[in-house]
Amino acid sequence: MSKSDDAYSRPVAGYPSRRLPVFNVQVRFVARLIEDLERSITRLFAAPSLERIPLDRFKEVWDLPAYQLFCEGSYACGFVCNDYDDFFDLRAANADPRATLNACSFADLRHYLHTLQRAERWADGYSSPILEALASGSLTVVKDRFLSDETLVADSDGSPPVDTQDRALREGHDLLVALRSHRTITVDMQKLDSAASAGVGFDVIMEGMENGGVGFYDGKGISIAMRAIAGKLLWSAVTAEKLAVDVRPVSLTPASDPVLRRAVRLLSMVHELHKAGYQLLRISAGMAPSGNHWRCYVTTADNVAQNGWEIIDEGIALRYSTGDGGRFFGWDDAEGMDARRLAATFLDRFPEMKRKGAGNDWAYAGWFTSMLGAAENGELPIFFADYELKPVRHQMPPAPINVVGSQA
């Protein structure tokens, strides 16, 4: 296809569908155009307020640049559409602007501006519905809501409000917004795969096709459809039934066994490091070949296999064995240190671990907290041994995540 044959390389005649989204930046732009028009009108008529402007002098308004920009901007930003079957009640809006327009959704306000602009054209020089909307305060209510009503916009990142008549699109979009409020979520990949295989989110595509597929020929429409599908899929993966949960007594005193007590102290040190922002530090714990001593490696997430615990390169991991007694990592001065002092010393003596261990991994830190609770009750984590192990999935650590951003 040559560039000249590409439909996207040249303007298209006509108006958009009301099913195509309007972006937040377009909403704010139209609000600013209304604001400019208000100032220009009051200056033109030297009126103390908009409600005092003379409606019979509407022809003087037509040559105002602010009036022309408001009309053209409403069309350009997608507020005048080609597929409304009816019209907004402008008389009701002018009679009681706040009661009528403050209760409107974004789709209703878009319908209002569509009707207002079409009415302005149909007035054919005999009146100006736009001037009447300014005098009644209707346009001021719309402007104020566009500028300050956060319920009208989807997100702060510029994603578009969605027409509430598109049920599946609206539902998926709302689910994604709800998930984003958590910032970080844990996704069960098996359930995500099952949801995708079951066709979750396909109703968004079907809804678009039933509407003539109009939204799928526009970049904004495709973007909002993809977000809606993502919302439905992710929601299916994070709201599934709970995995098995082990509850246990609260540990009120340290273990009487000195071997267990030192092992828990080491795990508590890692927990303290997680609390300090070093959640990319991980452990790999198990039994020595002799079966007599518990071993625990401390390393960073980039040195751990996808099973969540297996060390890739033991040469760059730090090892502790209960056979070492209180000499954590070979330190002769560690015997009297508590978990917090061990954590601070760890950062001082292992600067490379400190650098690579800084970062957030909420899933692993949460798993570690639960594991530590079990260890305080005598159940040390064991991922490897010379005898057969039967790991329980929810008791095993999650896989390491990709690290986003640079590390200090």
C-alpha cells in the first residue's frame, strides 16, 4: 500500500462516534475554551456578570475569536458526534443548571455539548443557544466539572473517560482503575492463563463489533479496549479463591533451643533488611548432606532461579550453617548481636549486596513474613536436602521479579 492510499495519512470527513473515547487533555482544553469565551463575552458587552449579558445582541458574538474557537474546539475534541439518536434537554439545563448538569455523567455532558453545538447551527441566525447557555450558567457548570470533578476522568495519566453505554468497556476499565489504586498486585499466573483461555475480556471485542467495529479503527479506541481487556483478565487472576493459609500461635518468647534461636535470628536479620527497603535480598535454606545442620544462603534476586529459591552461583552468595554457632558469616563479633544489629552490620560489610539488594518485591517480602512466623514456631524453611522433599506450593517462595528502574 502506498502512503497516499493509507487512510490514516489524510484527514477524514465527518464526525466521530460517541463510542470513541475523549481524552482528559481534550476535556480540559474544552473547559479552557469555555473560560476564554466567558471572559470575551463579558468584555464585549461590558457586563458585570454573565447573567446580565443581552441575549438579543447574539449576532455580535459570532465574530469573536473565542466563540469561533469554542465551536471548532468542541468538534475537534470529539464532543460533536454522528450517532446520537436524541438530544439533550437544553431548556431543562438552562432552567436549573446545577440540578440538571451536576448529576450528569461524562457521557451525558458530552451529549449536552453535542446538542448545544448542533442547536447553534440549527438556530440559523435567529438566536444563539450558546449565548443562552452562558447567561443561564449552564456552560459554567460544565466548565467547572471538567476542571475539578475527578469522577469524570479515569486516571491521572491522561486515559480517556468511557461512554457508560458500553457496558463491557466501562466494566473492564473500572476494574483496571481499581487495580491501579493498589500500585502493586500479586497475580496468580495459572489463573490468568485460565482466564485468557476461557475468553475473559472477549465481551469487550464483541461489544465493539456489535457497534460496527467503529472503535477498532481509531488508536484511542484500540487503547481503551486493550485497557478494558487487561482489567478483566487481571481482576480474574487476583480475586480468585484464597490459597491454603497456615495459621499459628503468636511467638511470645525466643526458642529455648540455641540452634533454632540462632537460625531464627538470621531469618529475622533478613526481615529487618526487607523492612529497610532491601527486599531484593533472598534466602535459600535447606539441610546439609549430613542432615545434622541447617544451612541458609543469603543472596540477591538476580542470583536466584525461577523456582524462587535455588542459587544460580553459590560463589557470590553468603552462607550460614547452624554448625557455625553464633559466628554468622564467619564474624567473630556477631555472638551478642540481635537481628537489627546483624542487619546493620550486614549492610556495612557487604556493600555489593547492599547495592543489589535495594528495591521492592512485595510478594517475596510478604511470603517471607509468613515463613518467619512459622520459623518462630519451630518450622524452619527447607528447600533442599539429600532426602526426598514434598514442597507445598503456597509454602514456597514466589519467583523473582524483573527489577524496574536503576539502583543506587
